[in-house]
Amino acid sequence: MCGIVGLLVKKPSLRHQLGALMVPMLTGMTERGPDSAGLAVYTTPVPPGRRKLSLYSGEHPVDWSELLGRVRHAIAETHEIAAHGNQAVLTTAAEADQVVSWLKRHAPGVAVLSVGQSIDLYKDVGAPADIARRYRFSELHGTHLVGHTRMATESAVTPAHAHPFTAGRDFCLVHNGSLSNPHLVRKHLEPLGIEFETDNDTEAACRFFEWRLREGDDLEQAVERGFSQLDGFFTFLMGTDQELLIVRDAFACKPAVVAETDDYVAIASEFRSLAHLPDIGQASLFEPKPEEIYSWRI
Amino acid sequence: MANLKPVPSAREFDLSRDSLRQLNLYLHKHAVGEGISQIRVQHPDGAHSIACGLDADLDVQIHGHVGYYVAGMNQLATVTIHGNAGPGAAENMMSGRVHVKGFASTSAGASAHGGLLVIDGDASLRCGISLKGADIVVGGSVGSFSAFMAQAGRMVICGDAEDALGDSLYEAVIYVRGRVRSLGADARFEPMTDTDRAAVKGLLSLAGRSEDPGTFKRVASAKSLYHWHADANQEY
């Protein structure tokens, strides 16, 4: 079991409330996912020519300003870092791949959680309320977000196994369910040069969709293709810098409820995570139908 | 004779203030002894297992949306949800009446043995799965695999049905008014008889509905899978 939450605000004036509206949604899913939680938030994009990396240092404290100094020394471009404890966002004018491979070699204790122009990513083990406090989720601003509370069934409880999973640029995915053929998907993708970081089934789905996006599919086409390639139970919630998308498998074993008003689209595994939202009494409420793709653009 | 104070017959719980445990304990242990027959529940806010396991003739009115297993295992009570219901509404109901005024999520009325489940809106997948004798009336449409392996009871669907309606049916009978995307294995359309039309009329009337019973089709078991024939190379 796991919990998923998604929120997209339609009015620019609500962007500064994105985190505050979401925290009760995430903590409302604690019973469905008490062991880990995570969140991808899409913020105002960095200027063209820049990209940002969400970094995570786990239990081992990192001197982020010292790391920034080393990055600046190694790669002659503009770099900035904004740190919150063991999470930091590195904004850089260098090529993202160059920074990622430098970090892999020279800062092996630092995990790169996401790369893009809009996405910031947080994930950790522990109770969702603790994680929300740890990373000040209630203060987050942005256009939309994708969140998850995890009850591990397929693989270990570690920050790396927590959701959201990311691949490529500004793409993330969370999953309630379990896939039965992740190893087959992986066997298909690895010869194409696609590298995996964990043995988690959701990572296979995430990398499959991102591969299809790079091959020219739009997200809806990628998901359509996924119906024949990904076997198992799923409610997938995905984000790109422009879009929030939800889809459930043909058996719709894993729940989801959508509430839509003129101001927002809110998605959760269960209504109890939506009950606190403003004007929820006037919201249009529905459950996504099996194998139907629902998406909203910012 | 001294004026008697009116004895209250109703009680209200507000789940934004009262705990779910307080409510269910009251319904199970105290309502009947206190002479309370009507219970109103405010702010259910998607909580699970509201009014589960009731076994007395109580009238429970829930104002808002509920989560999993509302009125599960119900006996005798009337439970009305003025909102939507999560998965497993009225699952394993034995008797009484459960009425969902909005839509119901998956597995509504699963394994219900008796009583009446009314859903004014749509029901999701697996509505009435393994039905064992209850009646279900759905005002809207039902999702795939509804009435899967239903053994006894009746199901009236005023809207459409998705795939595999009535797969592996036993003695339960389905009446459907709209389009059926596909029937499940061993389910078949059968002619409506006067008895069927009377049954549909009675169920619609109990559900407060007015569709014309003549517009429904009957789906029942072809009974080719009813018994397993080991030597018939039987396929599902």
C-alpha cells in the first residue's frame, strides 16, 4: 500500500500557498505510507541556460558551501547552492551531465535526486509529517507538485527507494501498486544505455516513460505504450514542468480521487486527504477510470 | 399529570470533533439502550469503517463523503450516505439498507448476503462481486467485473456496464438497462419474463426510482461452467 497526492494550482495567486495546501494532503496519507515520503515541486523555472539539481546527502552531513567551492573550481561556470540540512538545490550554468558525473566521482555521498529547470525534489525515510517539517514543505511555492507516502512491499526502505522517482529533465513519477515485470523492462532498457540506480519496480516504469519521451512520444503516447509494456497494478501520478497526469491500470485496484475547482486540481489516493481543501464542497469529484489518461497543464 | 420532558430520539456526532471509535462504540453498545434510533454524522471527511458492524434497527444519516467499508457487515440498520463512498461500501451486508447518494468506489456490496444497497450515482469496478443474496440497485453505471461470481441476489443497473459483466455467475440475476461493453464468461442475456419485470419494478420502487422495467435486459448464468467437468477440457 502507498499514498499518492498531486496538486496543481490554476491561479498564479495561489502559487505561494502550494506547499501549505499540500501538507495536510500528504500527512493524510500516513496510514497508507508510514515508512517514507517524498515530493517533487515545480517552481518558477531557472533562466534559460541554467538548470538545477536537487541533491541529498542522507545521514552524512555535507558542507554544502565547501562542495560549491569545489564545483566552482572544477567546472568553470556559474554555480549557486541553496541548502536545507541534508538537501540542497544546486543551480548551474554548466551542462547538467557534466555536473552529475563530477558529483559521482568527487562527492560519492551526494545523491542527485532530480535535474531540470523547474523541478525540486525531496525524499527521505520516516513519517510523512516529520519529513514535511524537516524540509519545510508548507513553505514551498510553485505551480504543481507530485507527492507520495510509501509502505514498502517490493524493495528496501531507503531514501533512494522512496518516491518520487525521476529520470531525464523535469520528469517524475510516483506509484501506488506493484509491477510484475520490472526486470523485463529493465532488461529491455539497459542495452539502450539507460542506467538504473535501484532495484525498485517503480524506477523501471519511470525510466520507461522517460525513454519514450526522449524518443518523441508525448506523455499521453508514452503512457498508452506503457499499457502493453508494464504489467502489474498501478496508479501512476506523473509530473513534467508543464503537466500533471494520472492513470490507473485496467483493474483499478489502487484507489484515486480527483477534486477539481476553478482554482485547483487535487488528486489523492483517498478523499480524506482532500477534505480540508478550500471549497471542496463545490469541487467536481471523480475517480479516474481504468486505463483512461487524465492530465492537466499549468 | 406532570408534563414529561420530550425524550430525545436523535443524536449527532461530528467527526471533526468526535472520534470514529466513539461513534461506532455508541452505535454498537449504547444507542439502543438509550432509546436513540436516529444518528446523524457530520464531517465524515473520508474516514474508514463508519457505521460498520451495526446490528440494530438504527437510522444513520451521514452527511459528506466516506472512505473504505462504510456500513460493512450491516444488519437491520438503515445507513444513508449523503455523499460518495470509498471502496467496499456495505461489503458483507446481512440485512437492512444502505443508500449512497453519490458514487461508490470499487467492490460496493461485495459478498453481501442480504438487505438492499442503493447507489444513486455510478459504481466502480467489481460492484456486487461474490454477491450472496443481497439486492443492489445502481442508478448510474457500473465498472468492469461487476457481479463477478455472484452466487445469489439481484442487481439492477440503470446505466451501462463495462467489461465482463457477470463473469462466472451462479444463481444471481442482473438486470441492466444500458449498454453492456462485454459479458463475462458463462453470462448470457435471457428473455425478460413478467416475473422479472415485477422484480425490477419492486426493486426500483424500493430505491425510489421510476425507470420503466420494460427497458431492462436480464443477464444470468448459462451454467456451462456451473459444474467443473474434469474430462471436458473445459476452458475459462
